[in-house]
Amino acid sequence: MKTTMKKIFVIIALALIGASCKEDTTNLPTLPDFEVDCTTIEAQAEGGNFSLNIRSAEEWRASTTEPWVMISPANGRGEVEAKVRVDSSLTNDNRSTLIRFTTAQNTNRTIEVTQSGFAKLITPLSDTEEIASFAKRDDRWFETSVETNVDFEVVTEFDGDEAWLTVADYNVELNRGARPRTTTLRCNWKMNTENSERLATLRLRSKEGNAEATITVRQGAAPTITDDRAGDSLAVVTIYEKLECWAEDTIDAKKPMTEWECLRLWGANDEGLPSADAVGRVRDLDLSYFNTEEGIPYEIKYLKYLETLSLFGNVNTMLKSIDMGEEICELEYLKALRVGAFGLSSLPKNFAKLGNTLEILDLNSNNFDRLPSVISEDNFPKLTSLDLTANRRKSTNDLRGTTEGIGLYSDMNSSDDIERLLLWENLEELGLSFNYIEGSLPDFKVGENGVRAYTAEDVKEAGDTLNWAVEHKLPRILPNMHSLRINLNFMTGELPDWLLYHPRLMEWGANILVFEQQTPATDSHGRTVKFDNVPNSMEYYFESYPLYRNRYEFNDEFAE
């Protein structure tokens, strides 16, 4: 009986389960053999992701022959959302492929995938750049980014004659085919010295094809410097900043110019006041210890009544080759100019314009290779002091190698550049020490090159005895010279009589500043550097000029 009851319960349970399954199957939707909701996919060059809705009662599989198209999942059954990924293009051309779907019953479907290629493009991230009129030298640059998939060149156009903007070397990486890459252009610019804005246009042109773009660079106007005391103050501050002077306490813009240590102003009662308008304007300017790769800042021209200018002490002087700049030539009242250890290697073409006023010119410790031809008696008739000491870029004791690029070089046996300085009558000071001057001092002859002998009139003017010079017809060379410095050069040969018996020889400290040359050293012809007839004492001199004995003998280091 119990066994019979168990069988009845099992039969009832199975019937209920069968009824339930039959009810669920009846409620399920009917699926097609295979169905997908699109027949084409159109992708841009950048690629992307796309969705497909697939309905299939059968198991299906998807495949494609191109690696730039991927579908996931690649098989399935029922209702499935598949993702199609299209990679970025590598070319400028269009491309296409098929995604193929197959089922167990050999149902075939395809979806065409097409992708456009990248157009050739040059696209600046910014088509306009704004820069200031002035910045410190190391800050005068900017960078601009360009998206491109072609190699291009940059042509720079300016709204004026000056080429004030340059593009540094750049590299366009095209290692990813036609996919755009970002290239950075570094642009270096010069200061704007005008009181108006200026423009430059960078034209970016593909080397192949017709892609092109432009970037406009707009530079602000220079500050307006007025022709008055306030203008002088602004000019000095700007010069100080552009030279990148080290001494921070030299100028305090919060204080009046009268308290600035680097300058002196014209007073109403000053001797030589050029004009009543000059009162309170800058008369002397002295700046030291700075770092510049350029000439004297153009604002110097606004210091209209400047009489004395001194600039000394540039960083790494020996490594620099600087031109002084044309603006200084506009100073009408400049009498004394000192630009030392600056790195000068040339002078402006209009430098002779200063000849009407300049009395003192000091260019010591620069990098001139030769004596600048503009420095002459004709161009500077009022000049009384000239200093070209220590124009050595490199150090050597042997000139048998090259003489190029080592500093101020001259061979007096083949060049007359030093000779013309020695014939400059008005000079009272001449410094040529510690250069690379070789050869023999010229032995001037009376009657040649305008050289004349001392006369009785010279004896009268000297107020002492020059009878020996008159009697021996001594060439009258550098008659006003109070300080001659030609030591530590590479001179050889005989000291000429015009020097040994010069009436002012005892003022020169000749034993150190004239007779002593670079030793040990060899000139370019292999000769040992020294004068052959340096006197052991000055007795010969006092015998010729006996009245000088009382004046100089006790100061004579050569006296026995």
C-alpha cells in the first residue's frame, strides 16, 4: 500500500513540472534564424566604437580579414549586443572591409565597414600669439603647438623691414602614418624699440600637398620715453634691466634719481652745461657687472645730454662677440666713453659721428681682432686718451700658430695701423699693453709722413731744455704724450731714438710700461720676444737733457 501511494505522488509531481515548463515555453518570444540591426558602419579617420544588436535562434560566429576592425563577442545566440571597434586610420586614403556572420544552418550575413582617411592637415592649437616688447634675454621666446600629419616648412613674414622673429629647428615625427601628431615650434624674438605694435606672420606650408596654416604674432609697443627728466629716469631703469646688472642696490626706482649711485645729473651752474634744458638731466652714467649678449641698449639714445658713459664687466667676456650698437652714435654731447670687458668685437658703422665731441675712448679688455679702422686722428680730432689694453680673447706665448681669433693682433713690419696711432699728435694717453702686437717700432724719419723735427719753438713751449732734441733733429712723435703703455706685447728689434730720447719719457714709467715685453715668448716668425737695446740706466738720457736730472733722477729706477 505504501509503495502504491509513493508512485501516485511522483506521477502528480512530474505532471505539475511538465505543466510549468510548457507554460514558460509558451511565453518566450520567437527568435529569427539571424537578424542584425544595421548593414553598414561608417567610421571617421579617428576610428571609434559602434554597437550592433543581434537576435538569433541559432548559434552564430563573426569574422573579418582586416586587423583594424574587431568585434566582441565574436559568437553568440539569442539577443546579443556586440561592440565593433575601428582603429584609427594610418593613411590619407579611404578603406573598407566586411564583417561576416555565419550560423550553424549556413545563414550568411555581412556588414560593410568603411573608414575615411585623414585629410592632410596643419592645425595650430592657437592662431595668435601675443608677446611683450621687452623681456630678459633668456626669456625672449615662446612655444606654439601645431597638430599635423605632414612635414611642413615655416615662412616668416614681417610688417616692416626688420626680421625680429626666428623659428628654431624643429622635427615633425610621422612615425604613425597619417595620424596627426603634435609638433612644438620654439620662436625667438628681438625687442621692439619702436613706440608702435608690430606683427609677424608664420606661414606653415606642407612640403607635399596643399595644406597650409598661419599663426599671427603680435608684439607690443615699446614704452614711450619722453624728452625730459622723467624720460631719462625710465631710460636708465630700462638700460639697467636689459643689461641684467647684478648690483641690485644700484638703482632704486622708488627714490629720486639724485640718490642713484650710478649717475650724476647736470646742475644749473655746471661748467659746460650744454643747454638750460639739460638741468636735472643725466650727465654721467656708470654701470658695472652685468650679463648681456647684445650691444648697448637702444634706450641710451634718450639720454640726450649724456657727457660720460662707463659700462664695465660683462659675464664670460672672452666668449662673446658684440657690436656696440648704432644708438650711441646719436649722443651729441658725449665726451668720455668707456666700454670695458664687454665682449666687443666691432664698432658701429656710424661710430665716427662721435668724433666731434669725444675726448676719451676706453675699450680695454674686449675682443677686437684688429685695431678698428674708424679710430683715427681724422675721425676723432678732439680725442686725447685712447685705451685698447688687454684685448686678448685667448692666452698664448707663441704666435707661430694661427693669430686668428686670439685677440688684437698687428704686425708692425707689414701693417701701419699702430704707426698711425703713434703719429696722432693730440694724444696724451695711449694704452696698447697686453695685446698681440709684434714687429719693430717704426723708426720715423723727418720729412716722411708729415714728421718734423723738434724746433726752438718746442724748447720754448716745454719750459726746459730740449736743445739736444733740436740739435740732433729728433723726430717729433707723440709730443703731448703723458702716458704711453705698450708693454707685454710681442715686439722685437731696436728701440728707436724718438722713443729713447722722448722729452716725456720719464713720465711714462718706461722700464715697466714700455720696455718690458711678453717673456718668455716667441713671435710668428720664431723670434724671441724682446727689445735689443733696452738701456741699463738712464744716464744717457740725463746727459742729453741735464735739466731733467733734478726733476726725475730720484724717481729713476734705472739710475745707477
